[in-house]
Amino acid sequence: MKHKGLLFTAFLAGLYLRDNQIIKVNHIDVDSKKIPVNFEGYKIVQITDLHNKAFGSGNKRLIAKVKKERPDLIVITGDLLFNYQSPYQELIHLCSVLASIAPVYFVTGNHESSLLDYDFYQLMDGLKRAGVHILRNSKTTIERYGEKIMLYGLDDPQFYTKDNDQARMLIDANLTHLVCKDDPYGILLSHRPEMFDLYVKHKIPLVLCGHTHGGQIRFPIIGALLAPNQGLFPAYDRGIYKCQSTFMYISTGLGASNLHLRTLNPPELAVFTLHHR
């Protein structure tokens, strides 16, 4: 019996390590004739929902994974921290290292909105000093060999409201302001995947999201039981969603919140390669 108990304990320890400490790299090909020819093979690494988690001292294991991919662009889609936790020096150091690998763009998540004004602006100033480009309901142009794509970034609506209906109206209005019909191929960074119908409405080609943690705790067959802002059995939990001309990817992210435990749902580093085809 004691031997069986030790085996069971070792089994549980192995599951914990796999689902909480080992970073799974997912490679996703994005195909579109609207992607400029000179962006063929362009590689984007997405980091999301880190929640203050460290993969080794100074996040060296995460940094090594990112370096290995040799990205052209790194995007962070919110929730670098967990609620009001500070100080932020480790996060700022991580971002400074990432910015030495490739340009880094950041949009806020709901956990950034939990910070007091002083702490939030301290974090934003630190990220800027680290070389991170911050998109708050704004857009920028990415250029490669003379051709361009658009990069849009939405602020998490929880900065302004906790009401889901008002949040939808806000995001709809922001997208109306940001997205122009004559824009080149566009990529939207947004923390919130549950707004998928709005992304489809505005005909955004590629949307990169987080927020759900893939349900954080998943079950065989059932999948994700719960996701924030969606409740039980969420329609959008992780992976690829397509509708009309819009392709959305929900990364399960790297960290965890509340229970600080992931089950059947390992930390994810999502890597996208653009193809003109």
C-alpha cells in the first residue's frame, strides 16, 4: 500500500509539473492572400496572462523559449501581473530582455485595471523604459521591406466599466474609431475573446486574445468548465475560432489566478507565422 501511495504521489507531482511548470509551444500558421508578400514567414510570439509567474530565475526558461523561436515581433495581451501585486521590477526586467529579442507591443488586461492609479502608471512607465510599445485603444503600422500591416490594441474595458453590455458598446466604439476600410492587413491585440462577434463585425483579419486561461482547470471530454466574463461552459475558451474573414486565437496563457493551479492545461507560448497564400 505504501508503495502504491508513493507511486500515486509521484504521478500527481508529474501532472503538476506538466500542467504548471512546463511551457508548451504551439505553432500556428496564418494564411491569407491579404498578408503582404514581404511579410511571408513573419513570426509573432504571443505572451499572455503571466500573472507574475516565473519560469526559473529571471524567467530564464521563458526567455529561452522565446529566443529559440527567433520572432520578428512579440506581443503581450494583458495580465502580466496578478491583481494589485507589486513590485514590478521582475516583470519590467523580463520585458527589457524580450525587447532585446524583438519589438514588443503590450495591451492591458483586467488585472492591470485593478492597480491603483499610481501603481498603474509606475508599471506603464517602467514598461516604456524597458522598450515596450503600449497600445491603449490605439494603432500603429508595422513595416517590412517597404510593405505594411496594421497593429491595433484595445484597452481592457474593465478600466472603464464592469458591466458586460457597456463593455461591448465601448469596444465596438473603439473599433469603429480604430479600423478603417482602407487599412492594410490588420492584427488586433485584445485581452477579451468573448467579443468575437464584434471583431467579425469590424472585419479584423487576425485577433490575438487571452483572458480565459483555457478555463485554467479543464476536464476530459467536457473541456473548460468556466471562463471569466463567459460563465459556465464558455463558447470561447482556447485555440482557433474562424468566422467570415476573421481568425481569432485564444492563448491559454502562462500563469494562473485565484487557485494558482492549472489542470490538463499546460502553460502556453503561442507562435504565429504569417503566410501570403
